[in-house]
Amino acid sequence: MDILSIFGIRGRPKEVHHLNDAIRKVGIQPSLVADSVKISVIKLLREAEGGNFTDIVTSCEKAAPMVVYCMLGREDYEEVNNGEAADEIEKRLSLAINSGDSLDAQLIMLTLFANIAHPAVIEKFDLNIR
């Protein structure tokens, strides 16, 4: 990612476009997710892959459901996707909480720090910032 893209001089980085597509696939308009959150997600994805993306599309498609679930909560996520998809994300969420330092855990913490986590998710999984 070059510095001019970061400041919007050359438009949004292509990684953000891939993340927008993945977010849209999971059921919400990308405009509902702040650009700062998207850039942070991209940064976390890049760090998780050792600095370089092997497949940015797949990475974004894996991260987007976690972020969107945390934003929407179970009911709205299930309405847009299905119960099986919601169950799968809840399993990932539980594993992330227990592991503490996975990419999923970092994505969950991002939604908490950005103050976009749905209150029902915070309550159900007893999430807090320590």
C-alpha cells in the first residue's frame, strides 16, 4: 500500500475495495463501517499474514463475517444470512475469546474499541476491554 493511497490522494486502496465487497456479501452496506475500522481490519489481516497478502479476497471474506456479526448481533445477522452462518460465527467468537490472541480475537476487540459492537453481542459473550 503506498502512502498516497492511505491519504486518499489516489483513491481507496484496493484492499479496502475487497473488504467492502466481502462486507456487502455478508449483508450490510460498507458505508455503515467507518473507513478507520476498514483500514484497521486490513492492517490486522496484513499482520496475520506476515506482512504480505497471499489472497486478499479470501482474507477479507474470512474477516468480514466476524466484524459484521459483532456489529449486527445474532438476530440481524441471522436475518440477513441464516442460522447456520450465525452458529458458525458464534463458534469462532467463542474460540477467539478462549484463545485471546487470534485474528478473530483482534477483530472482536477492534469492534469494541471502535464502539460498534452490538450490545447483545457484548452481553452474550461477556465482552469487555481490560
